[in-house]
Amino acid sequence: GAGVSQSPSNKVTEKGKDVELRCDPISGHTALYWYRQSLGQGLEFLIYFQGNSAPDKSGLPSDRFSAERTGGSVSTLTIQRTQQEDSAVYLCASSFWASQETQYFGPGTRLLVL
Amino acid sequence: KQEVTQIPAALSVPEGENLVLNCSFTDSAIYNLQWFRQDPGKGLTSLLLIQSSQREQTSGRLNASLDKSSGRSTLYIAASQPGDSATYLCAVRDSNYQLIWGAGTKLIIKP
């Protein structure tokens, strides 16, 4: 079926506004991951879901970041009161199970906070 | 704390050359190491995965090696082509089963 999709592909917002980023995983994949990629840096793990549960939220940078997943499918990453340092590419990946080695990545959402 | 470093940050070579990308990690207690390719506006694609017990993996013109004791991996690309131009990322799966990523090497193959 189709690969992992993310929307929007680009988002420009003003400092202090809230943003929602969406991820549609590959159909049937139970595990879903969010990463952040800042300019010139490696991917930073944010959170992962197994089904609708998030066993590991350790990577969320602050309480302004939250994520949810409903119906074991679509996930949204919400950033409240955005700051300029939140500007980055947010990548989503999915895999059949959380322990599966191969993660399939979406194209990312490029977020710019002015 | 596991840290992954990729050198160089950018590399430009003429088409047809063989080249080597480097990845180093600070903690040898890893489950595996993966090399990914990232194209602009697209997601990451897994190229090769080397388990901690393995020394190398090959796929077509790509060969990845792993020396766990020295904390090093190399990705060898033979007979480079313009289509190989991309950013190459290295990631290790650490003892907590987390993926720890390098910052990548941006490769440009000049026709």
C-alpha cells in the first residue's frame, strides 16, 4: 500500500502559536515514531506509539510537546506556544511492530517558527 | 551516553569514483548499526543493517563494515553515480534499544 504520509509538508507559524502535525502510517503498522531533525544535527527521538499507547515519551523536549494516536492509525504531534528553537523537520516513521528493525519514514514536515 | 559522529559533513566527488563515508560511535554496546539515505523532500530509506555480531553487509554497489570494538563503521560506495547524491545517515541501536543518529554526510556526485 501507500507509504507513510505527513501533513502539512511545510508550516510557517508565528512564535507563540500552536501547531499540529499529522502522520498517516502504513496500513497495518502498529508502531509509530516521531523524530525531530534540526539543521546540521542528527535525528532526535521524540516519542513512539505501540498501538494507541506511548510507552516511551522520554524524548519530548518540554511540556509544550504532546502527541496522540487514535484508532491505532493516524497520529498528531502538537506543539503549543511555539518557539523559534522548535524550527526543524519533524519526521514520522512506522513499523509493523515496535521491535521490528525496519522503520519506514515519511517525507517530514518542515516547521519554521518566525 | 551514546554519541554518533559522521565525518565528513559534506563530500563532493566526480562521477565514477569509489568513496567511503565514516561513522563513529562512543559506546560499543550496540545491537546493530544502520545506514540510511535521505533525499530532499523525501523520507529516509534504509540501505544496510549490520547486526552487532556481523562485520559487513553488501547491497549492490554499497558495502558497509562494522568494527564494534573500535566504534567505527564505513559505507563504501563503488563507481559512484549522480543518483547517489543524497545525505547519508548512520544510526546505532543502543543498549536501551533506542536509535541514536549521526548528523549525516551530504554527498554530491558531479556528472
